[in-house]
Amino acid sequence: MSDRKPSTVPVLGALVLGCTLIASGAWAGNAPKVSPNEQVNEPQKAFPEDLPSRNSTTLAATEDGNRLLAAWDDFQGFCGAPTNLACPAQDPPGITGFGFSTDGGNTWTDGGSHPPMGTSTLIYTAGHPWVDRGSDDTFYLTSRMRTINSPADTSGIGIYRGHFNAHGYVWDDSTIINSPLNIPTGGHDLYSREAIAAAKDGSQAAYVVLANIDEVCHVSLGGYGRIELWRTHDGGDTWQGPVIVATDDHSPSDENDPNCGATGKQQVAPAVAIGPGGQVYTVWQHGPFLDEVNNASPDVALGFARSLDGGATFSTPVDIVDFNSNRADPPVGYAKNRINDQPRITVATTGRHHGRIYVTFYAPLAPVLGLATAQNNVSIQSYIMFSDNQGTTWSTPQAIAPAVPATGVKRFWPTPTVRPGGDLDIVYLESHETQVTADPSDIECSVPIGAGGLSRKGPLSSLVDTYWVQSQDGGVTFSAPVKVSTQTGNWCKADYTFEGGLFSNFGDYIGATSAGNRTYVAWPDGRNDVSDVFFATIKGTAKH
């Protein structure tokens, strides 16, 4: 363990974290085997028969791994009211889709969208879902919510409960958590980018962490993001909150100052995990710094806080690592004007590293400040760090896979999961930013970036695959990467017609979970020239 306090970890540069201990040698007798890739969602059609793109995947499984629940952003939900796109509307309406499997992921049923909430005013899902399973095989799904007559996300976070029965999967009930100052009741807050973790120890605890785009300096939605948490200790029958984990980081903070809130650090993309003693750990993107005209700094941090009393109170937030922001350096085929620095977190509840907290993130090898319309080509590496003392100190971050060149390779969205025996698995996406043709003047890639009709275009394309690595020594060394996807997707070729600023063609994260000697992964895949949800199982272990 490092004896450095979290706030003193330096900014990562091109020469920092440049290598890791990648184990060599042949695979053990129980060699990893990747299952055939299965498409989770139903086949998509081109607009106007559909609105293609299924992304931002999330995944949960029963303890034996036989029954799995997946969810994703479903762009068919933009058809019909309230956006009035001329394509077949979802029935029921909703931008969050789900699917389930009762045979370990060999076959899948696309469940469509979720039941709406509300009576006089219909409220339906608005994307960015997250799923987890509780100890009694209750499955939880969270999603942003919005009213049927407004495209703005104004209705808080929906929490759905469901279970598997003899015939498949059913939703049992749902509720909404929201700020007491939410927009529909005359307030000026907006809940977004939530995540959920459910206890599997019989305690009936579950926690939802989120970013509240709050009112600051008397400006509605003027904040840079406040991290909040809601909790249940009765399996979701009732929810308590919000507890403020991290206050809005804006400056100046004096409300009498005419420049109040002119600058600040963004706080978004939180994640949450539960320790073996009921500890609650949260991590989130803290930064970049945004100046008076919304220019972003090239650096960002990960904020961290913990609760040792079941989510009732939290420690003072600290930054556990600083690094180069990905904001201006997405894969060139990523159809959005920026990409989040999405961290992930998990905790070992078994094995010899019992109680160890793992946090993964990804970072460009050098600072990037290019325009959103530019094909910025700085390589991105994925990293891990861990703590054995409930987040008081952290290990030095290190790469999870071999070194990448200065340009041309982007590893991102590393998602950790711990198998019941304690082995640590990480799945991630890897894009090779490639010039497909010999003519450098060819425009091989042109994607809308949701900023006034602008596009990111140029000679490079994003050729993307999914990979898996494993550590059997608590994140100190990793096996050689194993390719999970059986076909490479070119993100630049994916049919994508929606140009809103909140959603991209391939989403914001991927889903992974473990059961027994298996790890399951669901990811957005471009092999069919649209973004589909694909699934695979990795069985077996690596030799180190």
C-alpha cells in the first residue's frame, strides 16, 4: 500500500503509469473459454422503421449465473411523443430497455421498455440504467425518468423491483426518488447519472448514488453537480435520503458575489459498492475545471467518500487520484462532443483480499485540449488502484494491460468484478484508431457530436473490440488480455440518427458481473453497423 494520502497523488503524464506487471506463460488447465457472442436485443431497423442504437449496458445475475438481467439505453424510445420523431413508438413508452436470460446467457428475450409510472401524468424511463441483484434474488433497476409531455429529464430516478419466475422475468413494482427541490414542484434541481448497489448478505440494504444538477447562486440547474445517496434497509419497500456525499464545487461560492458560480469543477458519473461489513463506498468524476466560458481544463480527479453507518453519513470527500481527462479524447467514432471519465468500483467480499476496494479508470497518455470536432488521437490506457483500509490510503495506480503507443489505441470503460473465490476480472473496450484507406485526405469517419449540428470527421476510424484480463493476486499483476468479441465493430459505420447532447451512439459504460467460475459481460457492439447489445461468458481462469 502507498503511504501517500489520497489528495497528494500526482497528475498522470505520458511517463507515469507507463507499465504494469503483465503475467506471462501458458494458460492453466482450466484455461479461459469465451462463449459464442449472443445478441441481447432484437434486430434493429433503419430509420424511419426504428431509431437504431442500444447502448450504456448494465448486467446482473443470480448467484448461480443461470438467470441474467440486462438493461440499456433504447433509442426507439425517442420515437413518437414527446420528441415526435416519425418512427414507431415504444409500447409502453420509454428510453430504457431490458432483456433477460434463463439459461446462463445462451438465449435472450428482449423485454422492450418498462411499465410507466404515474396516473394523471404518465412518467416513463429516460435512459442511463443500472441493475443489481439483492440477496433474496430481487433485482433492482434504476433509470432516469421523465414525463410523457416533456423531453426534459424532470421526474427524478425510478427504482424498479422484479424477479424471475417459472415463465421468465416480471417487474413487481416501482417508485421514484427525487430532490425535494425538483423541477416539477417548482424547484431547480435535476437528478441524473445514478448507479445502484444491493447487498447480498441478507441485510436487505441497497444504495443509489447520483449526481444532482442543483441550483447554485440562485440559478436553476446552475450547479456543477452535487453527489447524493439514497438508501433502503428493507429491500426497497422504503427509501431514505438524500444524504449529501459531496457538495457542489463552484466558485466563487458567495451568493452576493455577482460572479457567484462562474467557474467550478464538474461532478458526475458516480458509482457505489458495498463492503463485507456493510460499508458503503462511492467514487465519482471530480472535474474537469470549467472556466467562465465553459472551457475545460485537461486534468480531472476521482472523488471518494465512505459511510460506516449504512449510508446515514459520509466521510469528507477526498480526491484519490488526478489524471489526464478523457473529455476531449474520445474514440473518433464516438458520437458526442465529450466523453465522461467514468470510474467503476467493486469490493472483494471473499478470498484472501477480503475487504479490498478496487477502483478502475482510464486516462490519455498526455493532456488533450483539442476541439470536439477534431479527431484527437492520443492513446488511452486503463488503470486500477486499490485500498485495504476502507479508502484511507490507496495503492499506486497501474495499468491493467500492456503499454500502448503514444497514439492510435484507446482502452476505456474498464469494469471490475470479483469472482466468489476472490479472483479479480476486468473487462474493457479497446479502439484502434485506424486509417482504413491509404489516402489521408479521405473522410472515413463523420459522426454527429450533439453540438449545434457539428460533426467530428477525418481519415481515422474506430475499430472496437471487447477484452478481458484477470488478476489472482489482488490487482498487482494481470494475465495477458483475451479478446471477448468475435467480430470487430467500426463505430464510424454505425447507423445513428439522434443528435441530442445527452446520449451518444455507444453510450457511457459497459456491464459485467461474476458468478462461480464465470464472468459475464454485456457491451455495445457495432458489428451490425448499429449499436447492439452483445453478451458473452468467460469461463475458467488464467495462469499467472
